[in-house]
Amino acid sequence: MALIEARGLRKVFKNTVALDGIDLHVQEGRIVGLIGPNGAGKTTALNAILGLTTYEGQLSVMGFDPWEHREQLMRDVCFIADVAILPRWLKVSQAIEYVAGVHPRFDRAKAEAFLGKTTIKRESKIRELSKGMVAQLHLALVMAIDARLLVLDEPTLGLDILYRKQFYDSLLNDYFDRSRTIIVTTHQVEEVEHVLTDLMFIDRGRIVLSTTMEDYESRYAEVQVSPDQLGAARALHPIHERQSLGRSILLFDSVDRQGLAALGEVRTPSIADLFVAVVGSNHQAIAGGAR
Amino acid sequence: MSTSSSAVQEFEQQQRTSAVLVPTQPLYWSIVREIWEFRSMYIAPALAAAVFLIGFTITVVHLPGSLREAMAGDPMKLHEVIQQPYNFAGLLLMGVTFLFSFYYCLEALHGERRDRSILFWKSLPVSDLTVVIAKAAVPILILPLITVLVAVVLECFMALSAGAAVSASGLGVANYWPHVGLVHLWLMLLFHMVAIHGFWFAPFYGWMLMVSAWARRAPFLWATVPFLAVGILEKLMFNTTHFVALLNSRFFGAPENSGWPPDHLHAFTLVSVAKFVVNPGLWIGLALTAAFLYAAARLRRARGPV
């Protein structure tokens, strides 16, 4: 059974449709990247999964209806939103004590060990810590919980490069194993690129792309084409074309790589480039239509 | 996927589910975290007590004089001279925690949405109802107990410093201490705090907690303006004041004491406790409180950061 199963998930705020009937199917042991522009519905989707918001349609997370059973669900689900949700008045030692007091799957020794690798003092209040340290603390708390699902909503927003890198490194090396599942949203796509096993693009409340990374690599190809080859390349129906240093870079979906190799160097496009191709062109079409 | 790797996964899965679950006490820790967050709930009365004690110690030099005067006359007067500062001390602490409980109830479920920390609290396996009950326990149980504890400490120091002044003047503490009746004072204060400030006022706390869970901003206005509006509307439309009278009787007409301010608390007897417990107003109020708290929990479930 899938860990998360959604069918026709829909959420309408007063006059905007945040989720327009999306279907989700997340298996155990996957690391899923949910990528989308601002206001695409990422956070709404995560909030529905976490039982923080009502929704229409069907949704089951580990067999629970999240809205009705948030408390039970949170024994197996951990959640980090952007860095600023730890209460500023809380002391580090109190944070550990509190989570130990309410969470049946929290391992205090693990949290202490992880904090031991940082410069965070037990007696500090959260307001005295830097953003990066708060993120480290939150990660230490979460990694000490033996959860099945970890939801990360822009977890590294506002952190410097070193902390961001360390954040994902710790997550992969010390936390992830095949019995856990991670869902992450981020704008810093390049940072999660090599971490993901599954990729989803969400735009205006709809899932516009959903693929495993294995399929991604065989399906999408990017070719740098010299001007004289451009006509032949365009005949293969690229889904996107852009210019870089006077050369055209064309992006293809499900076109035989052997054939493409004749046109130029074939690479797997970065997620960011594919995102621009799939989601960006959508938006351009709208902007153009409006004009 | 190969069978061996799925077997490994199954094994990992079993390990995880058979892992020992640590027993938890969500309600207890939820109350503890309120005390962590609102440290002023004990600092404010402690500060007030310290200031009062300093004032009392300064004026205690006049005590032997007024004692001698009172001893010559009416024994009731003597009793009054001796007990008055202790009653004042109790009233002061009551006032401080009462003000704090207003501030607290309006802040409790609003502050966590303002600073977005509600997302952190909701990421843990603690139900909304547990959180709301923990927050309601602060004005109903914790604050009355803090008030009594601080009063006990303060009044012990008062009795000591007064005793020192009295014996230094050559009067002998036997003329002072037996008249103070500290234990009786403390029992009265405990009963008054738990019964009136805790349970009798509970519907007000419940109402304010509900508003603080609901309002996007200005919970103070949302909590108070409706009462004013209903009172004014009633006066304008029917030229009556039943609503105001109702509030007034709830607020000032607590069954345990006849008047307000309760500067002469009724003697603490089992009869007064029994009378209080069988008062229907108490139970109607508690039912109302339960309804408000349930509503607050439902509201908290649907609310995110503001």
C-alpha cells in the first residue's frame, strides 16, 4: 500500500483554487521533490497531508485521514517548515525535554548526540541562535524521531550555502533509510537534485509532471545544437528551446537519444531547466495570451 | 525490486514497529511548556510580594505602638490591627494573578499563531484538545495555586519580621503571633482562589481562550466588545439591563462572599464549601466553560499562523 494516497484532492480558498483535484501516490522509501512556482499549491498540498487544513476529495496518509487524526498521524510523521517556527522563547534544553515528554518515538540520546556536533548551547534560547543553528536544532529534534514520513517545506529558506549543504548531507547520511519517506518542497532545486528519487511539478493547483528520477533520465534529453542543425533538431518537436552563448539548447521529451546524438552533445537536463520548459512555457503562454 | 531487498525492508519495518515506544505525558508537558513560556505567571506575583514585604517591613516599626493601643481597648480591634496587612497581602496577590489571567487567556491561543510556532506544536502528537485543556488549567488551577504559594511565603516573612519588631519592643510575640491565624488565612485564600478565581470565573477564561483561538487580530476587542454591544443594544431596544445584571452577578456576586471586594472573606468552613459545590450557577458555568473550550479546540485545529 502506498504511504500517501490522494485522489481528486481539492482545496478552494475564498476566491482562489489552491488545489485543483490532484492525484498523489507516494510509496514508502522514496524521496519526493515537490517543485512549483510561488502560489502553485505546494504548501496547501503539504498542509492537507499533515492534517493542518480541510480538503475535498480523498486523502489517506498511512491509512489515516489526516484532518481527523492529526494526533495519531504525528507519531509517524515529522515536519519542518521554514526555519522560523520554533518558538523564540524556548530554550534548547526545554525543546528536547518537551519533545521527549510528548513523543513516543523520540530518542533523546540521538538528539543530544547530533547537537553535540554543533556549537549550540543547551541553555540558549532559540531567539539567541542564528537561523542556521535553529535549522540544525530542528533537524536534530526531527532526526531523533523514528518517523516513517518526513515533510520538509522550504526547510533551508534563508540559510547560507554551508548550512544548506550540511542540512541535506545530515539528512541523507544520518537519517534516510529505505523504510523512511521524505517529501520536500524547495526553490533551491539544484540542492535536492541528486537526492530525489521522485519528482513532481505542481502548477496552479495541478500536478503537471510526475516521474521517478530513473524515468527522468531516460525520458528527457537536452542537446546543444549548432545553427546549421537547428532545422533538423526542431523537426523532432523539442518541448523547449533556449539560447545560451549564441547556441541553441533544445529540450526533448521521449526522443531517441541515438538520433539526438547526431545533432550535438546530449545531456540530461537539470531539474531547473526542465521546470522552466514545462512550467515556465505555460506561464509565458498565459502572459502572451493576456497581451 | 528483488525479493531479498524487500525482505530487508520488511525486516527494517518490523524492527521499527516493534521498537519500544516511550511512554508520554502530553497534558503534563503541555502545562509545563505554558509555565516556561509565561514566566511572568510566577514572577509577577513574586515581585509584587517582594515590594509588599519591603513596604511592610518599613512600616513594621509602628506596629508595637498600635498594638499597645489596641490591646488597651476592644479585642476585635486588636484582631483587625494584626490581620489587616495579611488580608491586604492576599488581596494584592489575587489582583496581580487576576490581571495576569486576563492577559494570559487572550494571548494563549493567539500568540502561537502570531509567531508561527503553532506549526511546531502541531507537528507533535499532541491533540488540540490537550493543548486547550492545558491552557485552561493555567487560570483555573495553576494561577490559584501560585497565588496561595506566594502568599504563604510572603506571610511567613511578614509574621517573622513583625514578630521580630514586636519582641524587640519588649511586648513578647505571644501577644502577636497567636492573633495572626496564618493557617486559617491560607485555607481561606486557597478556597477562594480555587473556588472563585478558578471554577466560578472559569466561563470567562473559556470565552477568552475561544476568542484568542478564533480572532485574527485584536483578541482583546473581540472578547470585550460583544458584551458591551449586547448590553447597549438591550438597553436601547428594551430599555432593560438584564444582561449587564447577569454579568454583574456572575462577576461580583460569587456565592462564597456576600460583597466585593472580598475584604472580609467568610470564615472558612465546610458549610461554605458545601454551599458552593451545590450552587447551580457553578455547574452551569462549568458546562459553559466546557463548551467554550471544546469550541476553542475545534478552532485551533483549523487555524494556522496569522
